[in-house]
Amino acid sequence: MKNHIISKEPLNLSLPPVMADYAQMRAGFSWEMAARNMAGLPGGKGINIAFEAVDRHAQGSLSKKIALRWLGKSGETRDLSFRDLAEQTSRFANVLAGLGVQPGERVFVLAGRIPELYIAVLGALKQRCVASPLFSAFGPEPIHTRIALGGGSVLVTTANLYRKKVADIRMRLPHLRHVLLVHDDADPMDIPRTLDLASLMRAASPAFVIGPTSGEDPALLHFTSGTTGKPKGAVHVHGAVIAHDVTGKVALDFHSDDVFWCTADPGWVTGTSYGIISPLTNGISSVVDEGDFDAERWYRILAEQDISVWYTAPTAVRMMMKGGTGQVRQHAFPKLRFIASVGEPLNPQAVWWGMEAFGLPIHDNWWQTETGGIMIANYAAMDIKPGSMGKPLPGIEAAIVKHCGANAIEVVTEPGTEGELALKRGWPSMFRGYLNEDERYRNCFSGEWYLTGDLARCDEDGYFWFVGRADDVIKSSGHLIGPFEVESALMEHAAVAEAAVIGKPDPVQLETVKAFVALNPGHVANETLRRELLGFARKRLGAAVAPKEIEFMDNLPKTRSGKIMRRLLKSRELGLPEGDTSTLEGSA
Ligand code: AMP
């Protein structure tokens, strides 16, 4: 029987969970109480994420403890203690100050998971700049769009990524004043209009006093995708650290001796909130792996690095499942005690596979770029219903709502009813705006409720179940992709008259990007052109975003007002009923 509850009673947990009783903690919880876990800047000068994550620990008994253990692609290891990290991030803050970069300016970081990425993000926060890590698998167009939207004045990247992806778009980024490069031994140092990060860091002081920071000062900028228009820049503030910190304790069960591994890249919100901030504020050691997914490598890291808490993604779990339990059984994980995953629905089979492979269930949890931290979760001490995202965190009120007229909603109380997932506003890591798009931000709220854009239902025991997205965005390998961004890149090719992009279901990646293309007169739909378009899109968008499949069509289905009906293309692709096509162009 694969759909019964995993009861936590007989599990014999090796450590008493931080949250021993969900209902009790929920009843007694307040955000004011959670805020008391924070040290605050000395002299009552406010709250700063980097101080809570690094400096407060660098002075005390944790100063020599490993904050980050970096595992390089080719087997090298570098440890940074809390004190090392404090010094390095202070150097970086001084580099920024020395270049005249002011608080509030946007500092972008485009790099693989190398130590400089972590140092630059935290150092930028010390100088009270807004840090924005970008996924290094993006191609030049998504990089350009985001730096331009954010008005970035500084970019930290590697010489290699700069040459491949930034040099050609640099002239289209007039705000970008400084590019700081991490050089490999083989790189030429004299790339025009760039500075060498290492020499600036060497020359900078390792001491830096963080200036007064308000909890409402912007700190982080994460881009996310909608169905229409450009990516949205979700702005998070320094006060969000209260949520980063407490959700690590409650949802990921952080204990002081844990060794934590979050496999997400900081280019996505999980890799920043939980790959950088939360473990550090909790004073625990984290592993950062530069390498890409490889099941055998991951098992070795879990075993050899004594990982005790592991936060990963359903796509990775499904890829491991493909290798069967034979592979995983060749390793032992005596220290591993808590596994969680986020980003996509976690199939019940995957939860059960965790039990078979590791002797531990995988705890699904739910949140999104806009929420800044985990909102709904399965907890160490709460029974799991495999396939459910769990229950809202203490301090978070979640509900299923129905729309009834112009921006009016109604909370649904009948268990099992499907509707939009909504959260009562007011938690510390709630985004404070979409950059330069006030109306779009306002439209996400109805009264006290933030509308998530996800469809879900809540059962009679208060467990939430994911149903799907209310919009057309695509989820591939845990990454949100906006169809508009992909369509726009395809449209730049001379042969393309129109493009529509959908997520095509995939057993491992959840969805892959598929494009439907109508050609301009004089172009022939053939295999050569298909390949050319795939290559064209990949070069511009990067492997993480580009379509994997292109289908030619004479015309794309449109509404009478001329809007391409992606929903219809998707239904046809899936062989599902076409739904209401009364607005389809050409329909009677
Ligand atoms: P992002 O903003 O890129 O982090 O993506 C957030 C979206 O990912 C959510 O709105 C959901 O659609 C999806 N998502 C995140 N976590 C889960 C989960 N546990 N189950 C199902 N979908 C999820």
C-alpha cells in the first residue's frame, strides 16, 4: 500500500525535532518572538542580513567553525570559517565602497557556485547594496534583460562567462559601471573595461562596519517569470532574515551540529534563502558543491561530508530514482537524518523511494520567489501524507480562495475544494514589490490576501495539496520559465513570424520547453531550419531556458483579439479536451 500516511511515531528520530509539536508551536508563535533570534546591528542600528549571517558569529565561539565548505568541480576543497567569511565579505564591502558604489545600488553576480559568489552576495549586503545572483546557465539575453531591468551598476562574474555572455551585451547596459572578474590561471588579465577582483580584494581592508540598516531596506532582488511580459524583479528586504532564520529551524529542523547541503543554485531563490542565508544565521556548517547533478557524486558527498540535513529538488530525486536503489545502497549515510525538497510537486513514489533508499522520508515543502522563504511544509515531527505539501508554517496563514468578480475573493472552507492558494500578508520575507511594476504588485493582493497563482486544495486535516499553476508559466527541473521570454528570443530570427511556447510534461524534469513556430513567407519548414532555430534559441537564452523541441505550424491558434492561445496548444499536445474555444479566431 503506497498511499497511507508515514507516521512519525515509530520513526525513532535520532534528535528531538526543534518543533516537537506543530499545533502547540503554531498556537504560541509570533513573528516578534522569531525576531528575538536576531542579534541586530551593534548600537541598535537596525537589522542587516549579512550581520546576522556572518559577523555576529565571527566574534564568538563559532568564529573558527566551518561556515561554508566548498567542493570544487574537480575535487578540490576550500573551507571558510565564520571568521574567514566575515573578513572576505568585509573586504568585498570595502571594494564596493572604494569604487564609490552606494547603498541601494544593485550588485549582480553571475557565476557558478564558487566561493566568490557567496562572498560577493554577503559583502554587497554589508555595503547595503541590493544583491542579485543570476543563474550562470542563462544566455546573454536573459542576463541582459535582468541587469537592465534591475539597473545594475556592478557585475561580479568570471572572465570566462564575461567573454562568452556579457562582453557583447555590455554596450546595451549603460548603467553598468563596474565589472569585477574572477580569473582562472589561464585567463588573460587585461580584458578591457573590467577589474580584477582578486587584486582589489587583496588591497581592501578585512574590517568593515555595517552602516545603519532598516528592516525595510531592500536587500535582495530575485527575478521570476510570469506568463506575459518581461521577468518580474521581486524585491526582498533585510527584515526577511527573521523568516530565513526561523524557517530553517522549524521546516528544515536545523540543530547546531548539523552539516547542511542545499543543492539549489543561488541564481534561484532557494539557493539564496537556504543555500546562503538560513544555515549561516543558524550558525551551522554548509556544503556548497560546484558540480552539476551526478547521482554517484551526490551520494558520495552525502556520505563523505557527513551531511545531516539535505534540501534538494524533485527533479534530482527522480533522476536518482532512475538509477534504482542498487546504486544508493553502495553508500552508507549514518549522519543523514532529515531530507526535504522544494520547487515542484514531489510524487508520493519519491517520498517512498526516500524511505527505501535512505530509510528517511522526503519532506516536501512549498514556497515561491515572492514569499522569500518556506510557507507550507512537512515537518520532522508531523505525520506525512505522501503527495501533500504539508501544513502552513507557524506564523503563516494559508487558505484556498475563489475569485468572485473584480479582484474580490472568497475563502473556501469546504475541505477538498480546489481554488487558488492564498497567504495572509505580513510575514517578514514577503516580497515588497516587483521592481518598477507597482500595479503588477498590487494585483497580486486582494485585501489581506496574497494570491500565489497556484491552484491547490486543503483536506479535512489541514494538509495542502498542489493541483497546478493558474497561469502558463513552465516549470522545468525546478526552474520557472516565462513563455514570453522564450517566444521573444525566437521571434528575433528572420524566419519566425510567430511563436508560442508551452511546458510539455516530462517524467523527470516535470516539464520541458516546447515551441510552436509559424514561419515568414519564403522560409521552408524543414529539419535544417528546425535545428538552426534550436541552436539560435540556445545561444541567446542558454541551456536552462531554451526550447528542447520545435514544431512548425502554418498558423498559431489565436483569440479574436489576436492573443495566442497557449492553453489550447497545450491541450492539443496532451490530447486533452480543448475546453472553451469560443474566443478562437475563425470560430463561429
Ligand atoms: P519559484 O518562484 O521559481 O521558486 O517557483 C515557485 C513555484 O514553484 C510555485 O508557485 C509552484 O508553482 C512551484 N512549487 C514550488 N514548490 C512546490 C511544491 N512543493 N509542490 C508543487 N509545486 C511547487
